[in-house]
Amino acid sequence: MSEIIPIENIVNKIYIFRGVKVMLDRDLAELYRVETRVLNQAVKRNISRFPADFMFQLDKEEFENWKSQTVMSNHDKMGLRRSPFVFTDYGILMLSGVLNSERAINVNIQIMRTFSKLRQMLSAHEDIKKKIESMEKKYDSQFKIVFDAIRGLITEELKPEREIGFERKKCTK
């Protein structure tokens, strides 16, 4: 591909809806250099290739929350009369076959690589989290003994110190 799309441009267009990483139809259309309308028409003509786990349309509440949380100019918001369709990584993969262009194929390759890198990063973080939790469990019991001993030393009542020297007894005559 003669023109490279920086990974940051793709990552910035990935959202999480319904617990799934997705990309909006308008963002994908921009990357593929087609109109959103054209992308959605191609999808509708091949709707059997896009089951619910590949693509879904945002409901009204999701759409309103997304619009209020993203920084968009008024011009950008004017073009959004309906809730956008969003595509999971599987749906994005399917788009290259539906759009049937060299650019769609090359853009999809970059998007798939981005999703893969995100999965690797999340997996690495999950592994680190599990190791830390394992260490906490292992060492909590060992450190508990130490902390209990320290606590015992801190809370131990101080015995009154005995004065140094002789005591003089009073004589009673």
C-alpha cells in the first residue's frame, strides 16, 4: 500500500459498545474513501454476511451518549440523522469482500493488525495482573506474620522502667 494509515488514526476510531470493540460506519467509509451511504448500501445488499456479532446499529441511548461524549463540530453532527452502524473486527473483515476494492483490502489489513496489537496489549496486561494477584495471595500470608509481629511490637504495652539505684526504706521506730 503506497499510503500508510498511522495506527493511531485507526485506534482513535475504535469504540466500545455493548462490551465489544467496534468501528463506526462513517469512520470506516472515511478510511476506505467511500461515502458512508455507499458503504451501508453495499452492506444492505449483502446483509446475510453481517450477523449481529459482525455488525449492529446503535440504539437511541447509545447514539446520544456517544454524541455527547465525542468532540465533534456542529458540521459533523449535522450529518448524523440516524444512529450509525458499527462493525466488529469480523464485520470489518467482511467489508473488504463486499466493497471489493484494492484500497478496502489494504485498509482492512491495517485494521486487522491494529485489532491484533490491541488484543496482544490487553493480554499482556491481563497476564501481569494475574501474576500480581498470584504474588499477593502467596505473600499475603507470609507478610501477615511479619505485620502481626510488627503490630504486636507497636501495641505492646510499655512496662514501667525500674529506676536505677537503691531504695531507701523508711524506718519506723
